[in-house]
Amino acid sequence: MALPLLEKSSNSSLKGQFEKSRFKSSTLDHDPTQYDFPQNFGEVVKGIYRSSFPHAWHLPALRKLGLKTIITLVEEPFTTAHSNFLTENGIAHHRILIQANKDPAVKTPDHIIVKVLEILLNKANHPVLVHCNKGKHRTGCIVGCFRKLQNWDIDDVITEYLNYSFPKSRPLDEKFIRSFDESQLAYLAQISDVASWQVPTNPKFLIEPKELEHSPKRRIHSSLSELSMPDYD
């Protein structure tokens, strides 16, 4: 589980201490691309971003995005630093809880997924960041459902999910994405013309193409390039 924005001083991991030290010693007056973004950060389409739960030292990078909205899919509480960040930058925050797909008997109702997608489909909310704990499973399911609204081939949708969740992908996540009925949002998808929304030409992937070749569902959407994601560990 990712740590909240400000780690507890008594229980900080060595990794968290190292990252915090790196954040403090970094210079914030250079190229924005050099800022520290949360793990699994990526651009879904122009104006929509995804990531893991941001730490306090990620906030300067997120500020550069000019976010209008943040959607949190998990229960982890925000710290004062995060609340101040929202207020100072005029960012609307929505906490919409999504269940982890670990137990076949537990499933997030479609109307909850629809609520998240409705926010994403409204460009008045952009730029928007959607995140969970690690930016893999809950976020991956939301992005997968969003791609279905863009009329992506389902194999391409699953491949993108695998790119971010590998090597800890969940079969129940794949099942969830495949079973989601995107027709519930057909009208909004049509009037927003979401299928035409610009996909980044240089998406950040978590695994090298040669590794993905071992996946039984290796397939890349025609609008994507095969690139590896920088190592944030």
C-alpha cells in the first residue's frame, strides 16, 4: 500500500526517507519534466492523468499540471499539506471509493464507476488526476472502462492495463473491465466526442516491450508508441 502524502515520522520506510530527502535536495527551478511525479504517473489523454497516491514531495510536479480536479479512489486520508495544496490551487477533490477486485463476491456497482467516468468526460473538470494507492488496479480499471468509451479494441484495453499492473495483474480486474457496460454512458460519450480525444504519442509504460511479449495478450493500440517508463523506485 502506498504511503499517504506525508509519511508518519515513526513508521517511515527507508524508501520513503530516501525519497523525501531527494525531494528536499532537488532544485525546483528547472525543466518541469525533471520534477518527481508519483509512481505509475501517466497521461491517459490530453487533460487526464493517472498515478499512485501522491506523496507531499510530488506536489510541486502536480502543481505544474495546472490541475482543476483530483479523483481519489481509496480511503487514505489527506494530510494538511494535501488540503493546502487543493485550496491554494483551486482544485476540486472527489473521493469516490472503488473496491479492489480480489474477491469474486465483491464488486463495485456500475453506478459508482459511471460517477467517476462522468467527471472524466466533462472537459470543464480538466486537467484531472485520477489515482488510487499504487496506480495499478483501481485506477487501471477506471482507465480501462474509459478506453471502452473511446471504442478501443478490448485487447488493446487489457494490454494497457497490463502495462501498468505487471507483474501483479489481477484476473478479476480484467474480468471487471471486460464486463463493464459502456452503453450506460453512450450519450455522454457521443456528445463529448471522447473517441477523438488526443492520446499521448509518448505514453509511459512500466515494462519493456520484450517483457510484454511474454504476455498472452500482447497488443498495442495503434495510437500508442512502445516506450518504457522511467524507474521511480
